[in-house]
Amino acid sequence: MQTFKQLYESMVKSVLNNDLDPEKDLEISYDPHHLDCLLNPKKHPVVIRTGACSCSKEDQEECLKRCPFGALEIKKDGIAVNPELCLGCEKCIEGCAPEKLKASTDIIPALKAVRSSKGLVYAMIAPAFLGQFSKDVTPGKLRTALKTVGFDGMLEVALFADILTLKEALEFDKNINDADDYQLTSCCCPMWIGMIRKVYHQLIPHVPGSVSPMVACARVVKALHPDALTVFIGPCLAKKAEAREKDLAGAVDYVLTFQEVKNIFDALGIDPAVMEESEKDHSSKAGRIYARKGGVSEAVENTVRAINPQKKTEIRTKQADGVPACRKMIQDIMEGRIEANFYEGMGCVGGCVGGPRSILGVEQGTELVNDYGEKATYGHPAENPYVIELLHRLNLDSIESLLEETELFSRNIT
């Protein structure tokens, strides 16, 4: 019988060979549960169990402790994942000695959809993409490589990070006017916002109701092109969980990780480093540095100063990266140790560049993100004409309109 990995590899190869029904040609026996997980990932948790749990009861108790969100349960046949609580941090996968817990993969249904779509197909690339497929892969070359796979275009989610930066800066300018006030960023990291919503919900009044740049990008694409297919590409499993959240579902059709996309390039013999340039420079420095620790804070701080240089309340930021550090920072807030008025949390050490499905190390990823930020034509979104042009296309006549907009860039965070 094929292992989960063997079944996955054979089916990916079939789809890449334009067989859009890869299961019909399977000649070797397989586990039906494995097949269903690969064909219908949204029916299963983002962390799936691929075999019977062989751990002792004592070991299973230790497994429970690994999940910071209490998403693991002990059932009669072993450890199980509660999809309502799982945020995709992957701590359980890292600690599973028998390797029976695996990350869900969207690669097969996503490729089938890309190859068969009648509408436009957009790859939405996370700001952490710099250098992930080789240090020689520019944004323009990556765009061409993704078109070779079958996408009609590549959008840098950094442009939508620009828009969310503006929204959060406007929220800060409007609401934080007292020394005791503070704001928790709601952008970017699903583990950070999930931690607040599910564990520390007392703090929700301090969180503006903003969607992430990923969701903002997908919603805008579908507002402008209703029949479009949206595929987000990024460094973490948590984005798969975010895309499925009830109030966000339907915006992002599929989520692929950098590693999954590398698998596609390798299988098709595509080397992005030798592709032709297809450069389109739309994002500011602010949106580009979202990918590393402190990037959101820096972006919002500079934008607040740009939109209201006379604001009397100075923005004071504090950041935490990694789940333990985020919990410590939140605990300090709840116990009255308020050291800032704008707090940023990132679930992965180093920020998105440290995501578990990234290919580069944190230090190199951070360096490349910073370099890309410095090369931006514009420093912050308030001076980025592409942001203003896009808002006008969405019938938003000014940046202040973002405070009233409810369909594209906002969510009910409770």
C-alpha cells in the first residue's frame, strides 16, 4: 500500500501532466482516507492524521501540551485535531515522533482548478517571498514562472498590506488620544489574532476589525473580477486555517505554501531564476516589510506621522514574535503593565519570514525583505499613487473612506 507521501507525489505528477482526474488511474493500493485528504482538504483539519496513533497514554498527554491553543484531543484511537480550535501553528507536527500528523495540502485541488478555470486565475504572493525560490529570483521572474504554471497574473499582497496599514493608522489617529489607550494590530498574522479571539477575548475592544492583507487582496480581486480564482502563496499553514474561517470563507479559494509551489516548479522543470522579467512595482516600503518582525509597527508608525503630523499622542510600539513571547506580551497587558500604545504580535519567530513552510532561514529572509523595502519607490501608503488609484476603482474617494468601508477590508472580529 502506498504511503501518504507516495500517494501525494503520484497524484501531483498526474495533475501536472494535465490529468484532472488523477485518482482514476491509481494502480497501487492506497488508504481511502489519504485520498480524501488530498482531493478534499477543506473537509479535514489543516493538520491531518495519516495513521493510527501508536503513542502510549503518557506520550499522548505530552502531545496535548504542545498545542498552545488546546486543539488536540485524546480519542479512543489516539490523538485527534479539533478543527474549530486549530490555528495551524504546526507544533503538534514538529513533536509527533511516529510522524502520523501531517500538514494538509491544497496542491491537487488547486492545480486542478488552475488548469480548468474559465475565468482569470491570480497568484497572490505573500510579502515574505523574496529569495524563497533562489536569491536570483526577482519579483518579475517569479511572476513569469507562475504564468508558466498556468496563472494569469501574480499580485503582491504587499500592496494590500499598504491599504491595511492606512486603515490601522487611521484607526490609531482617530481612537488613541489618551495616555492609557492602546491598539492591538489585527493585520497579518492569523495566529496572533486567533490567540486574542479564542484565548484572550477580553482584549477584543482594542482590536480594529480589519481583515488580513491576504483576505483584502482576494476580496478586491473578486470585486473587480467576480469569476476570478484566487490562490494565496505564503510561508505558513495558518493561512490555510484563516481562509476557512466562517466570516472570511469564499475570498481565498486555495492556499499554497512556498514549499508546495517549489514542488510544482521542480516537477515541471521550471527554474524561476532564468525566467524573463515581468516587473510591476506597486507596493510601498511599508507593505513590503510586513513580512518581518516589527514591520507592521514601523509601517503604521510612519503612516500615522504622515497623515497627521500634528497628532499630540506619540505612537509608541511594542512587538513580540513567537507564540510564547506573544502570550507573555498579552499577559503583561492584562496585568496592567502597559508599555506602548500600539502592539504587534507575530506567531512565528522573526515574523512571516520564520514561517514553518518558508524555505529560507529567518536571518536571510529578513535581510532580503529589508532590502526590497528600501528599493520601494514610496515610503508609505499615503504617498503611493497605486493605493489611491485602487481605492478610487473601488469607489472609495479618500483614504478616510477606509474607516467607513465594511465589505472589503473589515470583519466582525468578535
